Amino acid sequence: MENEEKKVNVTFSNIMEWALYVLGVVFIIIGINYYGEDLECGSYGVFDFDEKKYVGGDAYNYIISASRSSAVMIKSLIWFVLGSCSIIIGRTFSK
């Protein structure tokens, strides 16, 4: 009994499963990081955003800010969806 060797079950599907889990977590962290970096809070708290002045007119500033916010949300959402899909695909390898 002392000479028995322990066998490790390492297969391609196990390696791919864990690689996709790690890749999914990395993608989700990147998405959260992009979203968090772009939030510029005011001095009164999280819900007080400082309005940036890009051009002279207020309406143009609102349009530019809305476009920028939409781009940040889409960019973050893409990374988050990639990470979630990677974790789901990794989960299918485990069966």
C-alpha cells in the first residue's frame, strides 16, 4: 500500500474549463475597471457627478456627455458579457 502512486486526472477538458474560468474572471474585472475608471464623482458623493464643459453651449455638453456615457456602458457591457460567456462555456467543459 505504501508504493501506490496517486494519479492526477488532468485532461484537456479540465485545463480548458479552468482556463475559461480564469479568462472569464479577467474579462469581468476589466469590464468593471473600465466602468469604475470613467465614473467621476463630485465632492458630495456618488450621485453628484461633475458636469464637464466640452464646448460653449449647455445642450452640446449634454449631448457629448450622453454619448460618452453610452460608449462607456457599452464598452463595459461587452467585457462583462465576454467574461460571463467564458465562464458558461467553461462550465460546459466540466460535464
